[in-house]
Amino acid sequence: MTESLWSDHVTVADASAVTVALTDAVLDRLLAAPQGLEARVYEAMRYSALAPGKRLRPLLVMAGSRLFGVARVSALQVAAAIEMVHAYSLIHDDLPAMDNSDLRRGRPTCHKQFDDATAVLAGDGLLTMAFQVLSDPDTHGDPAVRCELVAALAAAAGGAGMVGGQMIDLLAEHMPLDIGAVTRLQRMKTGALIAFSCEAGAILAKAPAEPRLALRGYAHDLGLAFQIADDLLDAEGSAEETGKPVGADAAAGKATFVSILGAARARAQAVRLVDHAVAHLDLFAQRAELLRQVARFVVSRKT
């Protein structure tokens, strides 16, 4: 069971280390390269999905699942699926047609390590495999739960979620956005996958409406705080710290929380959002302490 992974007093660093090890083991198994010429796309998929990282979304899946006593194997299947979708989004985001980035997680981006076409296929492969994983009986014995997971992730990743947010982000290079539009953009582009990650444990547990709403509220505020922290890192951080190019938003003329509010006000807003996120967890008492720590970590991180 997931509750045996750590105690109520575990630190974010320790819980993250456990989550990284377990999630990467599942990804390594699921992404085993076959014999044959198609092995090259698996190599690219593995290169991106198993790249060093915090595995924040899998951590949210595991921490949320622990609230309901969800079986570890089920939580890890979902954790692997969400990391596949996240890795796919980074591959495509880095392409010359998008952000044209050369560096991701401290090493060459997928299209630089392989080539543009292979990177596109690797992203496609990761996205589609994520739904294969969610639909597998290993994820849950109840087909209705598996269908709900597939539908929820599809909504979070598609035109009404991450993909739609990315479209608005591209348009933002050529048109001004006010704070309301930037907030909506980031809720879709970043917040939707974070929301799915937070609520996945409740779906696996067939939890009632009240705890689901609490986790949804937590995720809503956490997602915006996360993006503000990202904007601050892009404006004030270094490539050595973040493992990716910085200053890209300003160079592209994109409106961000930092460009609209200024660094000081944006930082203060992130802290307020974290306070709001944490308040949503009162329903779970001490059992949600790790999720509270994750929210505070999000605005203090350097990568």
C-alpha cells in the first residue's frame, strides 16, 4: 500500500527520492525497447521520460493516493502515465516549431539528441502509451475507474487543457494578454495536468465528492503558484540552476505573471496562492502534511 512508503512526517526531499526511484522503475519496465528498427523511437522515449527530474506530478499522484489507501501498484501506474504525458509535452514544447530549445533538464533536448522527426514520434509514442497504461487492468480492477482516469487525463491534456493552453501561449507572442488571460492560459497549459495528478488518487479510490473538491481546489491554487515560480525562475534564474534556457519569455515578448505584476508582487501572489492551497487540505488533517509541504516547496524551488 502507498501508506507504507513514508510516514506522516516525511520531508518533500525524501518522498521525492522514493517517488523518483519507484516511478523510474515502472517507466523503465514499460518503455523497454523491442528488437527491431522501431527501437530508435523507444530510445528517444526513454531518453526523455527517464531524464533526471523532480517527478512532481508522480509525487502528487502518490501523495494523493496515500490519503485514500490506494494500492501502490495502481498509484504507480498512474504516476508513470502522467510522467509520460509530461515528457511528451516537453519534447514537443522544445521543438524548433515551438520554443526551439536546445537544453532540457541539464542535457540536450530530444530533437537535438536524435532529430526533429524522431522527437515528434517519441512525443506521440509517450502520449499514446500513457492511455494504454491507464487502460491496463494493473491500474485498477474496475473498468469504470480506468475509463474515468482515461477521460480525466484526456481532458487535462487536450484542447480544453494543456494543448489549448499551449496554443494560447504561442499566440501570446503576437498579441497582448491581460492578467486574466495569462491566468487562464496557465490554468490550461500547466494547471490541468497538476489537477489530474492531485485528483487521481481520489478517482482510484472511488472517493466521494467532498474530498475530490478539496483536492481540486488545492490543485487549482498550486498550479498557478507553480507557474508564477516558473516565471520568476525564467526571469531571475540561470540555465545552470534550472537545467534549461532562461529569459525566453521576455525575449519572445510574452506576457507572464512577472511581466504584468513585477517580480515582487508576483512572488507575494505565489505565497498567497500557496496559503489558499494549503487551506483546502484541512479536511484531511495530518494525513495531508506532505501535500502542504509540496505546495511550500513549489514556490521556494530553484529548478
